[in-house]
Amino acid sequence: MAVAGATLVCDRTVSVLTGPVVGLVTGDSARVLLEVDRAATVEAHVCLVDESCPGGRPVQSASLDLEARRPGCFAIARLLPGERYVVCFGGVSRGDALSRVADFRTVDLAKREVRLLAVSGDRPEAVAAGEFNLWETVHERLRHEHLPPVHAVLHAGGSVSLRAAFEDAWVLLQRNAEVAESGGAGVGPGQWQALCDAACERLRDAYRFAWNLPFTREVLASAPHLMLGGDGDVYPNFSLCAELGAEGGGFVAGTMLRLARRVYWE
């Protein structure tokens, strides 16, 4: 979306990995998540879209120092209730500056109604070739301006299918733990932390993959999203899995559960 009057300073070396993902939106504030591939200062340009300026006019800007490959959240305040806003980003590549745009409406406090759209258990790997993508249905619903607005999309657990990534990361840690227990060289504290970081990256890659799929990415950028955790966001039925229990799983299982929760909160 072209935004009238907004000047975007682009850095060709900085690419967006995830986002924007619109989080909690109230009558006067919004939260927008973004992740980039290298450390950078990124600017969020907030533009008001109305009848007098359908292309959007800048009303404020905010900058945020983002770490490499770690999501950060822009906290945007001083918004007007019941209005449509778009947020574009400077300090990223030109292609991302043009395509990675958040689009949402603030809550109209004068209207005593809340309309939610609920989703759960997203498993993109289970969609067969030629099968209809339900995210396309959600996207079409959100973009129809003649229909009553959706105030928020509620993710009731299973926002990302983490099973395959969890198992890959678990094997990485388990193999090194077995080497140490069998009397091998093992790994020192610094090396173990590096392995945990690698396991976290494998879990984060699951989010980057799922949230960049067609229509999913557009939906996450075009409505407020409220996300509730479920076992699918860690590992399906993990509380009933003997290998992840306190007795059968040992410290590797505890580490994996902690890392999965950390990435979920990120």
C-alpha cells in the first residue's frame, strides 16, 4: 500500500524475517511485532487512513532497536478510537518497506460490541496439494469493508505447529547429553548454551515458516491478534508424554519445555 507523505529510508542489507504481526489494539493504542535478520534501528511510520486522505497521512513515528533474529514490539500510543491506521517501516529493504505493512482499526469505544474470529490448531504441513486454504477465507473476510468489522482474531492454542521443530531440537540436545553421560567428552557450559541457542533457532524457524505462508502473513498484518497458549504451541499432549516427564525425560526434557515456552512468549 502506498502511503501519501511518508518518507521511507531503506537499508538494503536489513530484511524482515517475521511480521508485521498486529497484537493488542485498544481505542488509543496498538502493539505491532517485527523481526529482522540483523541488528538495526527500525522506524515505524503510523499513518491515519480516512476519507480526506485514503492513501494515508503520517501522524507519528517511533523507532526501535531490534536485535538480529529476535522479534521486537512497537508500542504505539496516542491513536484515535474507531479509526483505520496503517504502519509501514523504514530501515529495512525497499521490498520489505513496500510489502510489510500493518493495517488495523482501533476500537470504537462508542459501540458496545466486540466481534471476534477464532482460529486454532494451525497445521500447514497437513494441507494437501490442491486443498482449500482456510487462511484465504479469513483473509477475504477481513478485507471486505462492507461487512461488519472483525475487532480481533483469537488464536485459541496451536498458533504454530511446533512438533517437527521440537523433535529436531530435542534430538540435538539429547544426543549431546547421552555423550556426556556415557563418559565421552561431553560439552561444557558454554557449549551447552550454544546448543540451546541452536535449539531455540530451530523452534523460531517454525514460526518464521508458518507466519510467512500466503494469506497467513496477510491476516497477521491486517487485524488485531490475541494469542492463547496451548499444548500444540509446545508439543502435542506433552503432559502425557513419558519422554518429556520429570522422570523419563530428565534435564533435556525440562530444557526443551522451557525453550519452547520462551519462543512462544517471544
